[in-house]
Amino acid sequence: MQLTILGAGSSAGTPAIGCQCDTCTSENPRNKRTRCSSIITLDSGENILIDTGPDLRLQALREGITHVDAVLYTHTHADHIHGIDDLRAFCQVNKEQIPLYTYKEAVKHIKDKFGYTLREPCDFWDLPVLAINEVNAPFDLFGTTITPIPVMHGRMPILAYRIGNISYMTDVSSIPATSMPLLEGLDLLLIDCLRVAEHPTHINIEQSLDYIGQIKAKQSVLIHMTHELEYEALTKMLPSNVAVGYDGMSIQISE
């Protein structure tokens, strides 16, 4: 399977509006970060999207994405869900309903805030045509096992996911001990890394590297970064098995 990072940025994106710091004014394209999201393309061709940030349309155009076959939601903060309406284009093009998967509280949020998107296919495709599914245990999706992994985002329980031997973990402040066994034997770990200083709802560089050392994936990639983290400077700080994620980064993993 192939994982492509659509966005490696935090909620403000990089450049941040009104900022003149070295990262925001950098000409290095790897310092241009849209809001955090990734897509996994299975060997059988299906695309599994993780989160629908507000930059989804631009990300899809940039990467040439023409179909989304399922969406995994980590949580319902604006920078991870407010691009949900852009799923309409994929429904229109492919004339197919797209299934969404997430935890109970997020299901309720989507029903309350975006209920107009939850509808059955008909002759008109002027709105998103989505179906919502609650998950609390491993499930099969296109022949691949998807394992929801409970993590904490401040005081809020949310989900990371394991897709085959890839795990995607954004907006995490701590990983419960009971979730650690679900992260054994990974080929690839994508993990939150907000900034240098500690933060109440996200892990920072030091904490990210500590979890990377505990999880011991073959390869780890840092995501959900603020403009405080400059690509080249951060890369020089990291061990060889850890990379700085960037928009458009693609990684091939054998299933």
C-alpha cells in the first residue's frame, strides 16, 4: 500500500497568516504545510482518506485524487473535519456513497453538524452522499484490517488508526498503556509533533521521539507541525529512522 501525506500542518497551516518567521517566509516547499490529513492507496486500488481538513479540495487537486472509497475520522475538530463537504465532488464523479468510520461521540457530532451529508444515493448528486459507521473494534475494509487505537487529545478520547502495518496518530497528548500493544510490529508510524515546547493537548518533539522509541516502528514520520518547526533544522535533529513529514510525501509499504 502507499501512504501519501496530504497535509502535515497544524490547525493554522504554514505559512501562518501575518507571520514573518523563518519558516513562514521560507522558499522551501517542504515548509508549506496544509492542514493535517493523509490518504492510503491499497494495492487493490481503493483510497482510504484519513480526516477531511479544510484544505481537502486543494490537496486532492495537487495529488490528482479522483476517488475516495472510505474516510477514517480521528476526531471532529475543525481542522480535521470541516472539509467534509468537499467529499461531494468524489460522490458526483463516481456516483457512489462514501462510508465514514469513527467513534461514538464523533458519530453524534457529524449527525448533529453535518447531517445533510448523510443520505442514500438517488438521481441527484448535488450534496455529499455519505454513510456513518461507529467503530470500537478492528474491522475489515477492502480486505485490509483497520484497527482503531484509543488515544488522548488533552482530556478528549479520540482515535488513532492502524491500517495493516501503518499507524496514523495525530493530535495526541498521551497514549494509554492499553493501546501500546496495538502498535507493535509497525512498518510505518505517523505521529503528532506540534512544536518544541510542551502543549496541553499535543505531544512536542521530545515526547514524540520518546513514543517513537517505545513503539519501535521501522520508520517514523512527524506530522501536525506548527510553523515553529522548520523542515531542514528539524531534520538535522532527528535519528535516521525518523523523518519530517511534508505535503505530498509518499511512502510505499508492503502489505
